[in-house]
Amino acid sequence: MRYQISGKQIDIGEALQTHVKSELGEVIEKYAERPTDANIIFSKQAGEFVCEAVVHLSTGLTTQARGHAHDIYAAFDSCAEKMEKQLRRYKRRLKDHHRDRKDPVESIGASSYILAANDHDTESEPESLQPMIIAEMETKIPDLSVGEAVMQMELAGAPALVFRNEGKSEINVVYRRDDGNIGWIDPNNA
């Protein structure tokens, strides 16, 4: 597994890198069989150290966690504990997923846009009905089953996930509802 351990405006020593590799490697090896790479970023925020970790699995699934504490090692340990909890929750499905799927998850390319927030008052009329785009980037839409999409959304900690339904090859969306349940939008079932 490839590790990319970096710090935002802080130096990361060899001892911390060794600690991260051994602890995170142990957690991932225990629950996920084929990780490809891990990206760990340390930063300092309001007097606390923050550790963000993103691990990509060979099947295309991604898990991420974030921890913070007053000590940099404690921040990493908090992050690793959260990631372990996520992976433990999905261990059986991850293992089953690996057996059933021999090839990585396929994905199609798409454009992703970030729109400017509407910061003017709602009383006035907008000059144009076109939203202001402040960033444009490439994104991937994975080819997943609904169960895999829900698992990917949970592992990534995302509020929603757009995916191509494996069974129908159509674009679907899963999202976390306000009541805590998961919603599934399937346009062709309407």
C-alpha cells in the first residue's frame, strides 16, 4: 500500500510517519483485504491538531475519517479509531464485496461544479437566472449496486452519492434524509 503522509504548514517527523504506517496498516489489513493507497494530512486548527485520512480500496471504494486533539499522535489515534469503527461496521460486506467483484468498480467521467452562494437579499430580482460557477472539476460516477452505494456513502461520510446502478445502468442517487434514514432516487422507477 502507498502512503502519502503530509502536513499543512507543520512538519511531520519520521517517528510519526512510522507510527501512522504501522497503526493504519494494521487497521486496514484487519478489515479490508486490498487497499491501494492512503492519504493522511495533518494540520493545526484553533490550537488543536487535525488528522484527515482517506484510504482507497482496490475495488474503487473509499473510506475517510477525521480526528482532532491537542496532541498530534492523539489526533491520529482518534482518526484511526473512527476509520476502524467504519470498517468494522462494513467488514462482512467489504469481504463479500471482494469475493463477488473480481474487477475494480468501473466509473464514468462527469463534470462537477461549485456554485456561488446567493448572498444578496431575496427581495431583489437576480440579474440573470444563470448561476455563477466559481469552480469546475472532473469527478467520477461509480458503477455500483444500491447496497454498495449506501456503503460507499457511509464510508466517505458524504451526505449524498450519485452512482450508476449496476442492474439498470441508469444514474441513481442515495442520500441521508433529515430523519436519519437513507433515501434512494431511481428516476426510471417513477
